Amino acid sequence: MSTVLPFRINTNINGIPAISSQSVTVNTAGDRVSFDFLNHRTTGGPFRGWITVRLAQNVPTGTATTAELFFTSEGGNATPVYGYDNEPATVANLRGSGIYLFWYEGNTNYLQLVTGNFI
């Protein structure tokens, strides 16, 4: 008996990296929210492209929606997150924990949230 589909279908080989946050913190001024990640193969490398990010934690209740988003790698290397028109991404751009799509430019350290809650 033959099948239409092969036994195994490979998708996304050498494609979109996927990372997951380990924690989220708000600074004492309440104007900066940092999601922390383990180092990834793209950290510090010449990577340019899409990144699938699982924000595993919700932003703490009571955090201002205007607080800007940052990503850190094992507690250091803070990278600002941008939205459209080079505007800083904020808590208001998140819909909660879950999967988001980002664009990253390793040479300039530019990180843009693409699938956020934008008006």
C-alpha cells in the first residue's frame, strides 16, 4: 500500500530559531520590562532573520502599559524591542504570554516585534 505523503516530512530545516523566556522583571522605576533568555546560537553571531519567541511569563500585574520592552540574555546584554516606525515596543503591544514573531538584525542589534498588539 502506498501513501501520498512520505513517512517523514522535514519542515523549517535551518529555518526560524525558536527561543523561550526564562523570567520577566520590571525595573524599580516601572518603565522597563525585561524578558530574560538563555544564550542561544544566534546570540553574538551574525544572524539576520525571523525568530519565534515564546514569552512564557505574563508581565506582572500593575505594570504600566507604557513600560518599554527589553530582552536580556542570561541577565545581561539588554536589547530594546521595537515596534513599527522604530517606536519602542511597550507592554501595551503584548496580548499576554504566548508565541510572538520577531525580526532580528544581529549586526545592529535591532529587534522588532511583528505580531504584537498594534493599533
